[in-house]
Amino acid sequence: MSSIEAILKLPHDVYTGNLLWSPFDVVGRAQDIASSLESVRNKGYWASPIPRETE
């Protein structure tokens, strides 16, 4: 699996953190994203692909 360049927005004040990437970079990568999110969840974090990619 190759990496996808992203921007990490850290939590501050009343806002939660967020990981943002270009929608053009994720087309056709739903399985890679699902695997990565599962890895993040296994470390005790909450993670969800919003918006979800549809294939």
C-alpha cells in the first residue's frame, strides 16, 4: 500500500482533530483506506471515512 499525502488538523478548543486529503488522491483506494482506519481503531482511536468513497 502506498501512502496518501494528508493534512493533520490537531484538536483545539471545542473542535476535534481531523485528517484531510484530496478526494482525487483516494479514488479507487477504498480498501487501503479501510485497512488504515482499522489500524487506527486498533490503537484505541475513533476513525471514520467521511465522506465515504463509493465504488
